[in-house]
Amino acid sequence: MKRCASVISDMSCIIDIEPPPGSTVRFISDLHLGHERCEAPAVAGLAPLLQGIGTLIILGDAAETRKCSWQEAGLAAREELRSLCRQHGVQLVEIAGNHDPDLPALLVRLWSGRVIGMHGHALYKEGAPWSWEYLHNKQACRQLISSFAQVDTNLEQRLELSRQMCQLTPPVMRREGIRNPLLRGFMHCFWPPQRPFGIVKTWLTCGALAEKFARQFCPRAEVIIFGHMHRSGHWRYGKRQIFNTGAWFRHATPYVIDMRDARVISYRKITDILKNKKTDPFF
């Protein structure tokens, strides 16, 4: 099977890939392997996702690798997924998210920059402005942002800011010690009170924000694919298409995007693929 030609640029957080003609590239994100709220099957059960493709690109948060209660399980699951891809002869490209910031790459450009894949936390200077991590470290986060003079015009600085933001704001495990699962769920979603409002605002505006990001940093891009928000979506701005891949998380739906020769050929639920469910093609 032909491999994608890939080059890590002088800025190590960007990968440039030129897939072979006719090869299928599949995008997913936000598996959150190891997390207590992850609803993905065991890694071995993901094998159907590797059928008929040449490259799998995971756009961040594949597993929980930050120092937290789920780190050990997340790291083990990530290694198992890497092994599964090797067994099936699929090239795996891993992009860092805010839950797995240990990965070097933060953005992938395909087909000479016509397609951009990223996790999505670089869309926001704060990384995840609705998160407990940011809400409890606002002053330090704002100081970090102010130290990047060209964060609105320079892609390298914007990506580096997102990396440092993850390092500055370690996981806040406020729910640890709460035994009642309903109370833990409530704390996760609704505390502090500004958190749910920030999440809803993000859902309503993330498509437009991705379009703005593309105009600022990737003007050649015809397709932008990202995750991070846990809510799938598809938007069109002129000739530019923007996709969010959702999440394999409780109360969210994971989507997969297939591309061939710089063209989107499928946008569907991951569960449909695992169940071998026939779906209409995407045009």
C-alpha cells in the first residue's frame, strides 16, 4: 500500500502531507481513550475504521495523556491503537489536542494546503475558554497570551500559544472524590455557572470562528476539519467547507470524514461504519 508523502516542516508542529492519487484519508478526533466518560469500544473494536483506507488522521484528544487519573489507561490505549494501525498497514497521523499535548504536531496540511486538519483549541487564544483549567487560571492565561506579539497574524505563534496554554493549565480534577455519578456529571457540565454558557456559545460560533482562522492563517484552504467542541457540524462559507468531527464522549456523537484527491467523499457517524450500516454518500 502506498504511503502518503509527509514532511515535518521547520516548525515541528506542522505536518505537510501529499496523499497518493486515489488513496482514502480518514479523519476522526476526540476518542478520549482512557477517560471515564469515553464511550468508544475497546481498541480492538475499532478495526473496522481501518478498512479500505491508506491514512488515518486523528485530530487530537485520541487519549488522555496528561497527568491525571486516566493517564495510565490513556497511554496504554494509545499504544494499542498505534499497534492496530500497523497491523492493518494504515499510516497513522496524530495531531495534538489539549488532552494529549505531548504529541509534537498541532496542524496537518494536505494536498498543498487545500485541506487543513487541526484539533481546534488553536481557534481560541485561551485554548478552551469554557474549561475549568482556564476559568481557574485566567490571569496567568491572559499574561501568556499577551507575551505573543503576533498571535493574530502568525500561524507559528498561534500554534505555539495553544501548546503552551495546555502546559500552563494542567487538568483540574475537581470531581475526584465525588462518588455519586450524577453529581460528578453535574459538576462536569454546570460548574462554575459560566461554564455551560461558554459551551453553548462555542457550539453556536465555532464554524464562523474556523472560517476566520482560515482567512487569517490558511487562506488557500478549501476544507477545514477540526474537533475539540464535541458537537459535530458542517458549514459552508463560499467555496470553503468546515467540518467538526464531534466526540466519542457521553452526550456527544463521533463523526468520520473521508477524503480522496482533496475531495470530501463521506461525512458520517463512526458507529455506522462499525455496524457496516449503509449511508448516503456526501457531496
